[in-house]
Amino acid sequence: MAFCSPSLTDGDLEFYMRLPNPNYNYNQQLTDSDYVFVVNETNLPVVLLLGWAGCQDKYLAKYSAIYEDKGLITIRYTAPINCLFWKRHEMKNLGEKLVKLLLELNFENHPIIVHLFSNGGAFLYQHLSMALKKTEKPVQITGVIFDSAPGERRVRTMFKAISAIIGGNIFYNISMSLIMTIFICTIWLFETVTIKFNSGKTLPSDPIGNLKDETFLWPQHFIYSKADELIPYTDIEKFAEERKKRGVDVTELCFEDSPHVKHFSWYKEEYTNSVISFLKKCLSLKSNFYKTADTKK
């Protein structure tokens, strides 16, 4: 595979991208019935992977390898922690930059699959979706994969997420996690009061509240676990049901015992089959999913 080193767009958008080997033989997939899907070699599918809060690229790269092994283009990006927690107003700008990046790379005519992880990835996707509504040149999103997301905003969930990111000595971890949780909850409270009094609209940093009403109708695939201690599986199932009611083609893969964002490491073969099957379905559908519930009526 040809590797593109970390790049900077507009000064602060660092991403990793892999392009397939120019000599990759796409016909070789025809010998493997589990992974057969037809691609246009002129406009190869692009998989945009959005990492969880605090995700290191070496971990996200394990997921992108699923698609790279099939000769697809991958882009990996994780929003900075400060943008996800206390500078959330900057997420809007990141969503717009991701759309700009796809256009600058001339990927507007390529089918694009978004593969996101946890609420960090869902929050970023929320702003990507908002940016797509305003772009003059459509980007051909054909499907979205939700891994361990989305979940309701909870203080307990926030504390556990921060604790996992900080790591280290248990006493230092607990004290710092508690301080940061209190600080972020104070910001949440301020946002809640300000927005509710001014407009009464859904909070901009609430992925479930915003994404359940997303107007784009491309297929969505949910991968989650009943053993997830960070985001309850009932949150995801409730969200998936809401999307079904809006006419979205929804599929789900639920595990019994895998931890948060570790379904792939626990069930590699089943996970891989699931995402490739979803990708195959999205590429085979002839419908243009770059339309909204409003235009469908």
C-alpha cells in the first residue's frame, strides 16, 4: 500500500491517509465469496474513520487495515480532546474542514463510508453532517458505521471516559478525572441554561439528540455490546429504532461480552465480515442517499 504521511490542512487538521497500490488486482476478490463487491477503479470507495476521544492513530489504523486490504482508500482522523470536552464550539469548524478536505482531494465523486467510534466520533460526525448540508458541491456519503455509539450524556460516562484517557496512577487518575468532570459538567450546565432560554433547541454537543433527527437517509450499521460499561446498549438500540422510523436502512451487530470499542479485537472475523458486508450493500445500492427526509416526502 502507498502511505501518505501525516498532513496538515488549514493549519491544524492532521489526518492519515492510505492509497491502494496502483497495481492492486481488484478481480482477486472474486475468489473470496465472503468479500465480493464491485468497485469503480476510477472512483474508488473512500472510508473515513473518526476515532474515539483520546484515540491514538496506531489503534485506529488496525480498523483502516480492514479496508486497505481490499484496495480501498482510507482517511483516519480523531478530533482533539480539548475540542471534544471544553472547546466544543470548535467542532463546527472541524466538520467543515473535513468536508473541505474531501473536496480538495477530489473525492466528491467517490462513494464514501464513514466509520465512527464512540461519542467522540459521533460528535464529530454530527458536525460533518451539518457541514454537508451547507456545501455547494455534494459529497457522496453512502453509509455510516457506528461502533459503540451514540450514547446519552451522563456524568458517570464522562468520568469513566476521562479516566480512561488519563490513565496512570490510580490516585492521580481519580483526582484529576473528578476535577475535569466537575469542570466539564459546569460547562454542560451553562450550555443547557443558555441554549434552552435562548432558543429551546437541542444542545449542539448532544450526538443522540441531534443525530436521531438527521435528515440524511444513507444506511447505518450499529456495532455494540451488552457488556459496554461506558455507553449502555439500550441507548444505541433506542437510537437505531428512531432512525428506522425515519426511513433509514438500519442493521445491527450486538455482542454479549466485548468491552467498549474493543469488539474488533475480541471478535475479529465476525466484525470484519459485518463491516465488509455493509460496505458491499452500500456500494451495490443504486439509490442516491444524498437526499434528506424532507426531499423524500
